[in-house]
Amino acid sequence: MRLQIAAANWKMNLTYQDGEKLLDDVLNADIELKKYQRAVFAVPFPYLIMANSELSDRKNYFACAQNCYTKRSGAFTGEVSAEMLESIAIKYCVVGHSERREYFGETNAMLAEKINICLASGITPIFCCGEPLSIREDSTQNSYVETQLKESLFHLDTANLKKIAIAYEPIWAIGTGKTATTEQAQEMHAHLRTVLGNQYSADVAAEIPILYGGSVKAGNAAELFACPDVDGGLVGGASLIAQDFIRIIQALK
């Protein structure tokens, strides 16, 4: 069984006190994760040390950064490096979230640099990919996400590729009033795995966890996670409600 991951993305939400309480509430559910399951909490930068402390004595629970910069250090005011994350024992980092691409102009080439610097610091990147509405309406989503993988990941050798996770975001179905079906989620996840298999091998592709990032909720998580190529979720709004995220963790294969 490849890794199954429930990843919470708090984005720019919650006060320090609210975040601490949310983590306590989730941990108090006392979910014992199997060896191939992970619960990952991508919290705002000021909360990382607190989250790491809260989670440190729980097996397979991890704090995660929402972003990092492309350089290890330097005159880059306001940025946070993978080296800094490594120094506080952070093991996961989201790379290339759709909001980072849209609002901050992050390109596939920049994300390749971030992937490299995370791996060099012993941090597992959760690499995000996905297509906007115009691409989905043109039915060119397969080639679009293939290009994202090719330009950000395909420079990696097999050993390093196996150290990453991928999160597929159907951007066209987030906040647009349109809904991605379970079948559409599985279809794209299978395509991503095929693209990886064609570049590396089917065996290598079968080891890479691919998470679904399209409005995963407590009510649809079990159905989504039951898809053969869906290995958990990158969860936004529902991760801010303890009881909802508890149910999502429990829905992992």
C-alpha cells in the first residue's frame, strides 16, 4: 500500500490560539494511523513550531509548511527558506499551490527549484498541479497537467521522485459553482500516474501518492478516497473544522 495522506491546508486562517485548539481537538480523537497513513497539517509560518510540538509525540502526524523560497538564504525579505524549515524539523512543504501560481506568479521552472531545495533539506514536497476552467472547457487538461509535471518534476531521478507527493487541484471546480465528480477525480489521477509511468516506469508511478485537492469534505472523503488512484486529500475549508477533518482522516484507505 502506497502512502495515504490527509493533508490539512489552513491557508491564511485562524489565530494562534484557534490553531492550537484545533490541533488539540483533532488529536483528542485519538486516531491511531496505520504505518502507510499520514495526517499532515500545513499551517501558517508563525504556527509551525507550535504545531510541530503538538504533533511530535504522535506517530505519523506531521507539521507542514505552506510554501518556501527558491534559495537557501540571502537578501529576500519576507521569504522563508527550506533550510530554515529544516532547522525546526519540518518534514513536509506544499509546493506550487494554485493560489501561489495565480496570485504570486509562480512558474513551473520556479517550482522545479523549490522541489530541489526541499529535497536537499530532507523535506517532502507536496507538489500541486491542476487546470483552470478555460483549459477544462477546451478539453486540454491532460496535456496541461502533463506539462506541469514535465517542467517541475521530470528533472528528478527515480530515487528523488519517490520522495515526493502530488496533489491534483481541479481549479475549474473550486469556487466556480461547477463540481468535479468522483469519476473525473479518478480519471485525472489515473492520467497523472500514466504520465509518471511513461517517464519513469509503472512500478515507480505506483509508489507515488497522489492526493485530491478539489473541495474534499467529511461527506465525500470516503467516496473519493475509495478511488484506486486517489491516495487521500489536500483539504482546505474542511480542515478548519476539527470534527470534519477527523472524519476525513478516518476515511483514508
